[in-house]
Amino acid sequence: MPHKVLIVVFPGFELLDAAGPASAFGIANHVLTERGEQPFYTVEMTSPVGGSVQSSCGIAVETRPLSSMQPANTLLVAGAEAESLKATISEPAVRRWLPQYARTAERFGSICAGTFILAAFGLVDGKRVATHWKACGSLAQLYPSVTVDRDSVFVVDGTIWTSAGVTTGIDMTLAMIGRDLDGMIAGEVAKRLVVYARRPGHQAQFSPLLLAQAKADSPFAELIAWMQTNLDRPLDVPSLASRAGLSERSFYRKFLATTGETPARFIESVRLDAARMLLSQGTPLKAVAAQVGLTPPVRLTAAFRRRFGVTPALFRETQAEI
């Protein structure tokens, strides 16, 4: 039997919250068809009253009313800004039907701030959840019975799957596809979506690179982008200062002022962030150490233990990609 996916939208929803997962599931079907296999997923959009529903960017999608839907294997709720969320939570059709569909689904969850809707109906009480970084504080304050994970791109707690902001819904969907089908199909879907990497759930919403690039002026933005693809090279102050066209003293001072971290601390953060990604994908420790520039492996182990409180081996065992 096909695996039915139901995506709940409402006026003012974030389009990519719904379109990202829907596209990933659809591409998985295409991959299966090309292999001579039957499509696995059916995806439907539903809304409180059905019909054309306008997203926050003005693009509308056609939906069927919640009251007409049959139980789904996977139920996902899109996110939105606060006013749209409040209006949706008060909708009679949502209050009547959403909890029922969620409790009968094999798994249910949300993308971005859709977690607020689940929390409003007590569907995630006592659970660990993710939401958009900007909304973590509000979610924790409004619903103290919910444990808000402020870092992970998505969280799986039993049958409940919740993702952080917007594009992380794609990361979560890829993990679902990997669990439903296999990792090779999920990887092929990721390639066709041209995502940079399949991020495991524990990956931070903001990598050190993204945070630095957001704050950095143009010369450092270029340097940081170069670092990302050259982690296996010596990244010491003299070589980086030379590449930036600055004296070592000026480089150190300006880099610290721009990123909030010393060059050594920043580089270690970037390397360890990359190491977490590789470890979660099953890459051998020795290869990880070489790729991120922390050789011999004992050096990676020491840095990893100091920063995260666990060894790389234990991290891989407990946080392996879903």
C-alpha cells in the first residue's frame, strides 16, 4: 500500500515548509520508478476548509478540507508567522480534526513554527521538539511541558518528527525517506534537490561558517568560504593573514572583532562541525581526521572530547544518521 503523506497548510503558511517536503517525497517516487519499482508515497495538501490557500509569499496551493481526509501514515504541519498560527489554532476544523489525525498516524510532526500548532493541542507534551531558532524562546515560555531543542535541525522523539526553520524540513524529509526506503534513495533525492549535504538531526541550525559569514565583511567572507574547502590544509594565522592581505597582528585583531572568536578557536569550530557531519555519515575516524585537518586521529579525539564531552566513536554510535 502507498504511504500517505498529509501536509496541513493554512492562510499565511510558509510555502517552502510544505513545498520542500512534498518535492522530496515526489522525487523519491521518481527514483523508484526509474528503478522499475512502484512509487511509495502519495502526498496531499489539506487545510481547515479546503480550496485555494494563499501562502505568506502570495502563491496559493489547492487543498482539500481537513474534514474530508482519511487517516495518513505521515502527517506534517507547516509553519507561519505568529498571527497566522494563532488564527489556525482557533479554527474549529483544526481543533476537531488535527489531533485525531495526528494520533492515528504512524508518525506526525511539523516544519518550522508549525510546532506551535502541535503544542497548542497537547500533542507534544513531554516531548523534545525543534522549531525555528527565532521562535525557540516563545515556544518554551508558552508550553513549559515541551522540551525545546534550540540547536538541532530536526528532532525525532518516538513517532514525533519536528524540524527547525524552513529548509530543515527537507533535511527531516530526507531522513524519513532514508528510514522508509534506504539511505541510497535518500542520497539520490538529495542530489536531485542539489542540497549541499544531508544534515543529520543533531547538526546545529547555524554552522560556525554561516554565523561568521553573516557577520563578516567581504574579505573575511571570501576567506571563510575558502577555509570550508581547505580544512585539510594548515590554517594558521600567518597563512590566513597572508591570504587576507593583512599583517598577522591586524588579521588577528580584525578577525576577532568580526567573528567574535580567535582564529584558532574559529578554525577548530569549523573543523569539528565538519567532523560531526562526516561521523554521522559513518566515515571512519582516520578519514575524518584527515579530511578536517585534525591529524593524527588522537588530536581529533582530544578536541572532540574537549568541545562536546564525548569521544568521536561514542558520538557516531549514538548520533548516527537516521
